[in-house]
Amino acid sequence: MVYRKPGTLLPIEGDILRVIASNGQRGAHGFAVAKDLAGDGRAKALLSHGTLYKALDRLRTRGLLSAEWEEAEAAESAGRPRRKVYWVTSAGAKVLADAALVQPGFHAGESPA
């Protein structure tokens, strides 16, 4: 098993944080993140959706992302399953800023209360 220094991000984790951060207050669900990564040519690092969802869970567990299930009515009216929506937390925004992964002046989207 490969260990990494605490507090470091894998490249795919940095990409995921950037994609979600770019959506601001809207946040992003997993499939939208996967589409964005694939469209940007970063899909090579994303071996499967399982890899993506494991990374999302690691980022959420570390407090870099928050997540909430969307309202059931929204999914029902769209004729699809409910989606879990992710937002970059203030801790995630700090990690992004410290890693110089975003431009100055970035403000993380907050999850709706």
C-alpha cells in the first residue's frame, strides 16, 4: 500500500475540487464532475466512476467538500434518480488556494441551508 503525506491531494482530487469550485453555489453532482473531467482530457486519471466516487468520499471525509441529496421533487420532475450535490467547503477553498489551483479572489460555494 502506498502512503501519502497527510494533507496532500492526489492530482485527481485537485481536479475534482477545481471542477466543483467552478460551479460555485450550484455545486456539482458526480456525473457532472465526470463529464467535465472527460471533456477536459483529464479522464485518463479517472479509471472508473468508482474511482471518482471514492475520491469524492475522501474529500468529503477530510472536510474539503460538503454534500447533500437534492430534493426528491426535483429528481422526480426531471424523471431521474436523486443526485448527491457537492460543494467546496472553506477548508477545501483554502487547500485549493494553498496549492495555487485556483485564481486569487475565488470564493467557495456554500451549501444551501
